[in-house]
Amino acid sequence: MKTLWIFAHPETRSLNATLRDTGVAALGERGHEVRQSDLYAMGWKPVVDREDFPARNAQDRLLIGEAQEHAHHRGLLSPDVRAEQEKIAWADTLVFHFPLWWLGPPAILKGWFDRVLVQGFAFGVKDPHGRTRRYGDGGLAGKRAMVVTSVGARPSSFGPRGIHGFVDDILFPLHHGTFWYTGMAPLPPFVLYGADRAGAADAKKWQEQLRARMDALETLAPLAYRHEAGGDYDADLTLRTHLAPGRTGLDIHAA
């Protein structure tokens, strides 16, 4: 198995950095190939700007989506973006490792998504019949993706009735809106709770748990989201009324 580990934490001596090293080592011990993108160490530029989208001419600046596809197909993407896309193309599984800040990933990782997963590469691709491939299909179909994240709060506060919101709902934009949209099968997340109060015993426990997760990574069953092209959605992209009748909420998109 080939795994790309995308790491987004600014502190090299952090618990997350220790766990990253543990996870990468565990995969290597099992004979898997691993590449890394340590975004802070790389000095990754998180902001989309004009350098990312070459203009046709001074008066013809493309819309962002068109510019992404234009740049991708013409090989005009910046070298740092091309390097990340090459890593993705190589990988079977992508691990996104970050602390949960303001109920989302750090800005540097959001910028990685914005700049790397461009139209014509990760989305906006079509099948031989001209159908746009998305939600279970797409430019990254056949790959898998997993979140490894840490939060300071206790597990109950991220439960179904927790004050912070249910962790499944909080991670839905990544799992469904980014991974599944581009065709990657999202794996169950690995979430560390109470990370800001963790001691040595907690760190050791999480290292053991992460090693166990890496043992099972190759055969881990993905989250069971519905395919857009599977017949569950109507022409308006609304879940058909006979499915999850009377229910609303994000969990209706799980089969």
C-alpha cells in the first residue's frame, strides 16, 4: 500500500508530531510505502493568487474554475502544486493529520485543498458519456482518505447531543464535501479527545491505538455514503422521498 501523510501542525515537538512519526513508522514496519507533506515545514503557500492561474491575455482573466482546469490541462500549475498532485497520483491512501481549530482544519491545510485539488484534476472531470463525475466518482476515484485529528474537549461534548456538535457532522464537509465529492472513499476518522490536557500515559495509549489503526488501514471499511450516480438522488440532486422517509440531516446521505 502507498500512503501519503499530509501533516498540518506548526509545532515539531507536539503530541501530533509524535503521533505522525508513530503512524508513519508503523506503516513502514508493515512494508508499506509512505510519503509525507509536512505543510508547515515545507512553507506551503496557502493562498490562491494570480500566480496560480495564468491569464490568456491581459484582458482575458479566466474565472477561477475555468482557470484551474485551463492551468491543469496545459501544465501551467506552479511546481509546488504539481509536486503535490504527483504524490496524490502515486498514493492509494491519503491521511490528513491536523488539530481541529475552530471546528475545521488549519488555514494552511484548507489552502492545500484550494490549490491542489483543482478542477480538471480532482473534480470537474467527465466520463466518456459527458457526465460530470462526483460524489463517489471523480478525479480521485479509487483512492481512500482518512482524518487524524485532535481536539481539546472531552468526547461527550462532541457526541450526538454534545455542545460542540456531533463529530460526524463537523467532519462531514471533509468526508463528504471534499473526499467523497472527488471520488475518494472516506475512512472512519481517528480522533483524539482532551489533547490539550494529555499526559505521557495518554500519549502512549494513543500511539498504541494509532498503531492498531495502521495495522487495519489496508482493509478498513469506508464510510457508507451514497453515490450521486447510484439512483438515490433525483434530477435536482435531492435524496428520493422513499429513502430515509421523514428524516433530514446530514446522516441521510449515508446508505
